[in-house]
Amino acid sequence: MSETTTAHELEPARVRKLIAEGAQVVDVRTEDEREAARVPGSIHIPLERLQESADRLDRDRPVVFYCRGGDRSRLAADAFAASGWDAAAMAGGIAAWKEQGLPLEPEDGEVRAPSGLPPR
């Protein structure tokens, strides 16, 4: 994963290519956020359960984390990279993914702010 904007961030278009190449894409948002819109082919592990659920991921394959705007996914990527994983965060999160016209599930999906927090 060499195309980065920072040490552990990848642009959404690059993430889409990595998905096609077999990378794992992990949505670390809340259930409500995920239900509203998600990256096709991603798996859901909320940030607060990531450590206890790491065994759901294949350590031999790259993993890209995403959230709404990138903050939560950077935390996850930094932690996993520090533990020796090939890990990155998607720059700009699912908001950037949608802005770039990349596909969502459902097709008419809406990027939602985390419950209880004001929208960005």
C-alpha cells in the first residue's frame, strides 16, 4: 500500500482497487451509520470492538479501515500498523468515497453522522 496521503492513509479510488485485489475493508462506524450507507464488500467491526474482534481479520492480507471522515479509522490503522499489520485508513472516510461517486450499498445510501454527535 504505497499510495498514501500520510503514513497510513489511502485515497478512496486506491481503496477501491485494493478491494478488487483482495484487501479487507473494515467499517469501524456505528451500526446506525453502517445501515445508512457502506462500502460494498466491507465488513463491520465497530471501533470499540475492534481489539476483541481482530481474529476476524486475516493478518496475511492488507486491511483498510474507514469511518465517516477519517478520524476513527486513522486510530484503528495506526494501532494495527504498530502491531505489524499491513494497515491503512481511507482518507476522508465514506464521505470522500461518496463525493468521488464511488458505489455505495444501498445504492441510494446516505452518509450519516454518528448518533449523538452534530454533523460535520
